[in-house]
Amino acid sequence: MANRTNVEEFILLGFPGPWHFRISLAVVFALTYSLTVTGNASIMALVWINSNLHTPMYFFLCNLSFLEIWYTTGVVPKAIGVMLGTSQTISFNVCILQLFFLLSLGSTECFLLSVMAYDRYLAICYPLRYNSLMNSVLSARLALSCWLGGFLAISLLAFLTSRLTFCGPHVINHFLCDIDACLALSCSDTWHVELATFLVSIIVVVASCVVTLVSYIYIISSILRIQS
């Protein structure tokens, strides 16, 4: 039975509570999702039509807005279906796919935020050389590296999770598939997945936080040295 699964689908419990409570949550989620998609799409459209905003800072911001649209799309519609009781089941393959995309987009967001901090570091600490240091080619390469790095970092983790054995129970006490729920439901040894999760977290979270922290330390020190 190694590397195989007896569970074809999972049941997502969502939020427990009476019907009116779940209806209220579904409405809140729907409104939040609509505002998120509308707001981020408006940012992208505004940057696109305004040539004065065709700068690296707004280019990274558009990448972040595009990411946020897909991240919320991967969570909210399914969560609303779970709350309403119309879509509480999720197949094993779709569960792994949701886990992969959510973690990949989350990792990409960490990398993008660190790149944006680095961009502000160059703009504030080297204002006269900024246009030559952060040109369109470099900004495009940095953005592409963030997307590739985010998805590649989670690929191995998602693959290892998909190879786990699930014998039951098949109930997830959440409104989405996450790595903790999969590890808790697995009836096989999960040490290699836990190790991979720890290493990926170190690479993605710690590395991006260090870059962001160092960038803002230099930014603050440069601002404090300004006389006026």
C-alpha cells in the first residue's frame, strides 16, 4: 500500500455553527472577495493606462495585485461553498492542487515583498543611480525569479504530500486543504514531509524576512542621516 491512497476525497467542515451564522460568514467572504478582486484589478488597470506609473515600484505592485487575485480565488469560492453546504467535498487530487497553489502563491508573495523592500532601498539610498541600478530588465528578472522560486520551492513539498497514504478518517476541520491537515490525516510516516516543510519555511520565510529587514535598516539609517 506504500505510496498509494485509499481516500478518494475529503470532507471540509468549514466553520461550525447554525445556518444563519454560516450564511453571514459566506456574505462577508463574498464581499471581501469582491472588494479584493476589484481593488487589485483597478490597481493593475490604473498602472497599465498611466504611463507615468510604468516604474519598477508599480511593476512589482502589479505583480502583487495579480498574485492576490489568484490567491483569494483559490480560497474564497470553495470556502463559500463549504459554508453553504453545497460543496463540502474535495477530491484528493484537487486538495493537493489547492495546497500546491496556495503555498506557491504565498511563497511568491514573500519573495515579492522582499524584492519590493530591496527596490525601495535602492531608491532611497542611491537616488541618483536608481534608474541605472533598477532598470526594466532587472525588475522583470527579479519578478520572474520570485514566481519561479515560489512555485519551485513548493513543488517538492506538494509531491511528497501527494505520495502519502491516507486510510481514513477523511474529514478536514477547515475550509481549505493545508499541509497540517494532510499530515494529521495521513496513516503513513510523515517525517520526510515535515522535514521538507521545515526546510522550505526556512528558505522562503526566513530568507525573505532577512532581506526585508536589512533593506529597511539601511533605509531608516539613510533617512536619519538626512539633515533637513
